[in-house]
Amino acid sequence: MTSTTVFFRDDDVGRMTPALRDVIELLVEEGVPCSYQVVPAFLDAEAARALCEIQVRHPALVHLNQHGHRHEQMLGAERVYSEFAGGRPLAEQLAEIAAGRRRLEELLGPAFDPTLFTPPCHKYDDATIQALEATGFQWLSAGVKTDPFSQIYYGIGARLGRVGFLGKRVSYHGGRVAGSALSELSVCIDVDEDKDAAGERIEKDDARLWQEFERCRRRLAIVGVMLHHACCDRPEKLAWLRAFVRRLKADPGVEILSMPVIAGRLSGERLRAAS
Ligand SMILES: [Zn+2]
């Protein structure tokens, strides 16, 4: 069986809530690395201290990255959760990203991994890519879809060398984003999604997560799993997550790695291919 690499990413980290503690504890207990995406404007000093302590105790399992700056913006008269949608000027995007980075450097110190950035709601454009490069990021994490339409769309977008077109984002998951030095490592499973494509309410238990994983692994060599710890608000959600993690660990064709380790391997492969 060909092997599949799996990574975990947890979004919207700010305050040290019981749900965040539960998710970190579960993954640490299971020995599963996770990249926690911290929203600079949500992070307070108390949570920063707690995260630094956990990171120092489990440096291979806990990675702290930047997730936007404020996780909101005004689009026209509407306040939305995205931050870099709607064609914001480069100077504005640069100022937000740099301010967020400074805040994480100050509050998290060496526990902060400043190489990877996750744009809120996976929304970004050419200006975001330029701002991320100018600020010193090397990796971008967003979403990748595995349905045939999206795969064809990404193929066309890549041939045109576009970050996005026709109002959608082109994913370069596992490779370099067109026209930039930035590489992309994106997620394809949203553990806490509560509606299906038809808008019907769903609950992703471990069996359903496994089905989704089986679909993703047929298309992708690297499968990213996205969590939102705030949604882990019931014991059964944690039980499903633990069961899913254990099933991944028990599968001989699965290797769970941290995002930095995968990034290092991909960079190494690219260097070898270039030499
Ligand atoms: Zn978010």
C-alpha cells in the first residue's frame, strides 16, 4: 500500500479555554503533532504563558503559528470573519500581517514558529502572497479540495500561473504557489464541519471521518486534518477525535508527521531535484 502522510492543524487559538486544553491534552497523550494557528488579536498574556510552557514541554508535538491578525474585516458595510478577501491593498495587508507577527514574537518568543501562516477562512490573493513573502513567511496553509472539478480547476489555474481566478483560489498543496517563493501545505478534512454540500446538518463521528480520509488519501499523498478546538464542546466530539486518531495510528499505510517535518522533507526533495 502506498503510504499517506497526515498532519493536524488546529485553528483560532487565542484564550486558554477548557476546549483548547482538552484538544492539546488529547493530541499530546496520543503523541500526535499539531500546528496551532494563533490569532494575534485574540491571544492574551495568560494564554501565551500557558502555550509557551506546553510548547517547551512538547517541542515535537506543539507548533505555534500565525493565523491572520484580527480574523475579521469590513467588506462594504458587512463585518466578516475573513481578513484578506475583497481585494484589500497590499500596504494594508502587509501592515496587518506584520503587526500580528510582531505581537506573536513578543508574546510567544522562541515558542513561535514564524515560517508558516494560515489566512483566516482560507481567503487570500496575490497581494497577500507578496505581503507574506515580504514579512518572512515560507509556508502558507489553506484548504485543498479533492473532487474532480476542483482538481481540474487547480490544474488550469496552475498552467495559467494564477493564485486565483473566476473568484476561486487555486491550490498548490505540496508545492510552490505560482510566481512566489512561498509553498503551500493545506488541509482537506474539516473535522468540525456541521453541514454537508446540500446544507443538511451532519455530525462527523469517527466512522464518517474515516470515510472522508479514505476519499482524500486516494487523491493526495499528504492529507491535512483541520480542527477547531472551540467546537470540541461535548465529550463525544473528543471521543470521535480520539477514535479517528487511533485508527490513523493503527493503519500501516499512514504516517502522522508535524507540518514543519513535512515542510522540511518537501524542501529537501526540491533541493535534490534542482541539483
Ligand atoms: Zn480561523
